[in-house]
Amino acid sequence: MAEVARTTVSVHYETGDPDLPVLTVATPGAVRLPATVVTPSLPAPGALSMGSGRLWQRSRSWRVTRWWRPARPVGLHPPVQRALPSLAVGFASLGVPVPEPVYDGLRPEALIGSGPGLTPSGDDLVAGALVAGHATADPRFPRWRTATLATLGAASTTVVSRSLLHHACDGYATLELADFVDAVCAGRDAASATSRLLAVGHTSGTALLHGALHALTTHCLEGAA
């Protein structure tokens, strides 16, 4: 597996496997993408091998054990609209076309690859909408999923972002996004979950939040003038 990106708390490897395009190795304090192996310290720079439940690099190896599961909110009901205005957060100017607040406003093909960062803000916005749409069985979700997968097959974005969207198409999310969607849909005080989500990355948390809110606030507008 080739190393494709590295931060102070995570390393991302391209696998060549369409079912698991990117494997992330991260320290315990990192934000966990769905396909993440958590280790006390990061591997040295360079390629990594995997097989038979282990990771190898030169003379070092790690035995992979399942002790946490990726978050996948499901079976939720969209929140009542009056519970949402206080959650509105300004979307910084990041060079992405923010969806219009209408039922058919989300266009993954116009967003994927747009914006700066290891995961471009346009991709994060789409991922937030996908996770919220899957969680609430939104009738628009299959169309969003199909458009996202088709766009990933043709558009240029980062390898890490491809992994994020690949998993979001199946409803998997970071814990911070999943907690936010769950809190909002359950009608709980979402202030703490909102703060944790906004703290993700430089722009990722804000974009993920706006994507989720787009799905949760426009689901009832079908046919609206």
C-alpha cells in the first residue's frame, strides 16, 4: 500500500481495493475516518503491507483487532423545523457553490473536488448530506449516492476524500458527524455535538455540518414553490 498523505496524527494509504480505497493509521487523538486503524504511534514514512489480519512495515508489524466500530446513524426521523434555526452557522467563503435551500438543491457533481484541504470542503458538504440522508431514509439519498459515485469515477479530488465519500455513500461517518445528526434528529440539545463537529479540521466540520443541515432542513420542501 502506497502512502498518499500524512499529518502529525494520521497516515493514509492507497490500497488499490475498490471496496476499501484508503486505509488510515492514526493515533488515539485523531479524528477517525471509518476505515482507520488506531495505534499508539504512526508507522515510518513509506509503503505498508497488509494481510492475514496484520500490517507490516520492514521489521515492524501490527496485529489488527476490532475494538471500535465506525459510526453509522440509521433509523432516525428528521427534526421538526423549529428546532433548527439556532444551529445555523456561517459558511465561510471557500470557493464552493453552497446548495440552494430547496428540495433539489444538492448537486454532488458541482461540489466534489471544490475547495481547499485534505478533504475539500465541497466533498465534506456532500458527505454530510449523504450521512444525514442515509440516517433518515431520505428519498433523495439514492440519487445523491448515484451521483456521488459517478462523479468520483470521473472527477479529480484527493485520495483521502474519495475514501470519505466512499464510506458516506453507505452511511458511515466520523463519530463527530454521527453524534451531531443523532442529537439533532432526537431533539436533544445539540450545542455540545455542534461544537465537537465544528472542531474537526480547518474547514471540514463546518462543511460537514452544512451538508447535514441541508438534508435535514429541505427534506420537507418537495413540490414547494
